Amino acid sequence: MGIPNAKKYPDRVTLGPDGVYRWHAALNVEESKYVRKVVLLTVGGICVFLMIFAAVIGMDAPEMLSMLLTCAIAMAIALAICAFVRQPGYLKKYYEMTEQAVLQVNPKQRFRVDFSEIRKAIVSPNKITLYRRVIRMEVLVPAEDYQMVKFHILSRLGPGTEVIYK
């Protein structure tokens, strides 16, 4: 689950030679808990569905035992994934910021929010949440660079943009 050219995304906001600011930030504790909860509920839900399905179709005892064992293995794998996710800094978000937009860079896609399209911005002590119609982007920033990124974003918002400070 790597990011292309991860070395290009330092842990501090850095201006690249191409004029693009780049950085990565670790998910906070609440977001990490949310990811773990989703993983466990998804795998647990699938296991419950499989067990109910097996009971409905009338599997005999050895087949039910193998289904239960399969579900137990799946839950063990999910718990192992959650143990890794629990480690500080394991889940990271990668960002790019230009004069026109903020981009969240994932391994398979880039999610772009243009400053001109932002309708609302919520400024919190550890993140800036940008809203564009039905799309929301949370921009996590290292504490040392927060003021610079906040100024960069807020100074480029349109005149009708609602800014809320929390």
C-alpha cells in the first residue's frame, strides 16, 4: 500500500522545484479508530452472513465447522490488520498544494479541490476541512507548518466562501 515516489512527500510542508508544496501527515487517533471499526465490522458482518447462509441452506456439522474456522481465520487477519493500523503514523495521507488547488494523493488516484470551488472551510486546530458541493476533503498538516498552510488556503478562497473557526 505504497505511494508513488513516497520520498517526494516529506513529513514537513516543502516547496518543490516545480512550485508545488508537498507533505504527508499521519491520521489522528479518531480517524485510525474509525478505520479499525470499519474493518472489523465489515469482516464480522461477512462472517455472520456466511454463518446464517450456511444454516439456511442446511450444511451439516463438518461443513459448518469448516465455515466457522474460515470465519475465525478471517477475523484473525482483520485483527492483525487493526493491530498494524493502531501503530502511530501507520496510516498517512499525502498532499500537494498549488496556487489553484489542494490535492490528496492516493496510490491509485488524485483527489483535487480547487480553491475557487470551495463553498465552506472549517478551520480546526489540527486540520482544515474543505467542502465543495457534496465533496469534503480533510487537510491534515504538521503542527509546525499549520499556520502557513492555513494562510495559503484561506487567502485563496472566493469571497462567498463561508469560513468557520473551531
